[in-house]
Amino acid sequence: MNGLVVFIAFVTAWVGSVLVLGELPWFRDVSLAQRLRGHVRSGATAPRRSGVLSVESLRDLAAPLATSVGARLARTLGLNDDIETTLRRIGSQDDAASFRLRQFAFAGAAFGATATLTTLLGPPVAIMVSAPLAAAALAYLVTEQRLAHRSAEIQRRIRLELPIVIEQLGMLLGAGHSLAGAVARVGERGQGVTSRGFRSAARRMRHGVDELAALQEFAAQAEVAALDRLVGVLAMNREATDLGALISNEARLVRREVHRDLIETLDRRGQTVWIPVTVATLLPGVVFMAVPFVDAMKQLTGT
């Protein structure tokens, strides 16, 4: 076991040293075009060509594998959301490959730290083998859970903000604004998550995307049922004669849904309060029942 640990440590140190030295200009062979690129105006934004043994080449090699394995593990855990859509929903600048690589790096660091600790402590072989695997799985799940929690929080905020945003849209459309103008106005005036999504949709409209297509992109990214219904109502902007009434009805419906969710949340919290009360009530009863039971067992056994 000690020989295996020394071999793994040697291979890890060798690979890390090669990657670190590969980033130093005096260690790797730099071509003449790469040396002159910084002195050419047109080459300032040209992509950097990395060597065979470098961080960029390792990332290009590991990114597809990490993305594929991460997607499979997410489906195994019951998370069927597209990682790209989830990252765009929370406003992250990372892509799926960068997130998966960082996730596996975090899990690998937890595996290495736990393996080193178990090697120094010298526990039984079963613990020495299972503890690093459990630590890596826990680190992976923590990263995945944090992403899912942030995504759920964004969706919750959209549901809470939608009634006010829908009423503002109804007032602007009733005042004679076009759909694109109303969406842009709501996006400029608001500071919430929904307003930020409307600003993105308005930006897409200014780039030539159809109004309905831009709103459908925002709804597909958010994955909120109330927002999908709102986009369906706004799709009738060119056919309906009284769109303001339809929007007002949708605002009342969304407000009732938010109110119902709030009542359910309060009920669950009220039920949670009774759990420690129930436990505190049952424990003394169990103790009082155990005393005569133990006394009766002693009389039966004669001890």
C-alpha cells in the first residue's frame, strides 16, 4: 500500500511539474509567429496556440470527457436540466465544460486530501479505500446541489416578481406602447430577475430577433410555468383586441398561485415546529416505560 501511494504521489508530482513548467516561456519551444504576435495589431486577439503538454491542451482533452460524465451523473441523480440553460439562468459566465472541470477538480482535491489523511492516520483498509471515494462523491454532490439551489432560487424570485411585472406590462400596453417598447420599458425600470430577463429580450429584439421569439427564449431559459403562460398571452398581441383584460386576468391568476405557495410554505414550517416538541414529549415517556420494563425482565430472569 505504501509503495502504491508513493507511485501515485510521484506520477502526480511529475504531471504537475510538467504542466507548470510548460507555462514558462524559457521551458517550452515558442515559434517565431507566437513571439511576434504581441507586436502585431491584428494578432493581439488571435487565439493562443498551446503546446502538447500544457494546461490548455489538458483542458481541451478533459473538457469533453468531464461534460459527458457529468451529464450522465446528473441524470443518475435525477437532475435532467440542461447545464447550459441552468448556467445562463443564474447569470454565470461559465460554459458547461468549465463548470464540469471545476466540479471534478473540486472532487479530485477532496479525494487527494482524504487519501493523504487516511494514509497518515493508518485506519483499516476498508476505511482507507471508502473514505476518499465518499469525500469525492460528497464534494461533487455539494457543487451540484449549490447550482441546483441557485437555479431554484432564481425561479422562485421570477414567480414572486411576475404579478407586478405583468401588471406593468398591461398598463403600458393599455397606454398605447408596442410590445417591444413595453418589454424594454419594464426591463429598464426594474431591478429584479424578471426585469433582467426582459432587458435581455429587448436587446435581442434590437438585434433583429422577433418579439415573440425573444420572449420565448427567456421563458425557455427560466422554465417557469407562469412565464410560459404570459408569453402565450403576449403572443396574441397582434390578434386580440382587448389584450389588457387578458393580461389582468393572468396577473390575478399568478398572484393567487403565489399566495397559495406562500400558504403551503407557512403550513410546512408550522408542522416543522412540532417535530422537536413531539420528540421532547416522547423521550420522557419512553424513559418512564423502560424503567418498569427492565424491572419486570429482571424479575422474570431472576437476576
